Amino acid sequence: MSLHLVFNSAGYAACRQRKLSDDPIILLGDGVYCANRLDEGNIHVLEIDARVRGVSLEQCKASTINYDTFVTLTALHSPIVSWAE
């Protein structure tokens, strides 16, 4: 199962078109701006990136993660695909 790292909204759009349905996604960097318009599951948001950018995650369907969980997810999945189109 692949892990998808999404760095912006264009990357999120491209990722959604190409990923398998059960592949997890992590929104980080400017990708956290996509957090409040999610329509699917198995998505995580790097909490510190959302906080720094002022993105409220109260209504978000994604789970928030910290750096420790981020590292754990990268260790559990292969390949890791980065999206920043």
C-alpha cells in the first residue's frame, strides 16, 4: 500500500485521481489547506503545519497527526509518493 504526501491543492487533486481507494494520504505544508474540503477517509493532517497556517481542524474529517505518527506511517508504507504539482 502506498503512502501519499500532499504538499498543495494541485497535488491533492492529482493524488485523488491516481491513488488506490485504501491508500493513506498525509496533508502537510500548504496541503493542509485541503483539510476542510475532504470527501474521503484515510487522510491525516500534520497538526503543526495546520496550526502554523491558521487552518482550523474542528470540522475536518481527517485525523490529526504529529511528527512521531508521521514517521511511523512512513515506516509502514512503501512506496511513498509526494504530490506537489
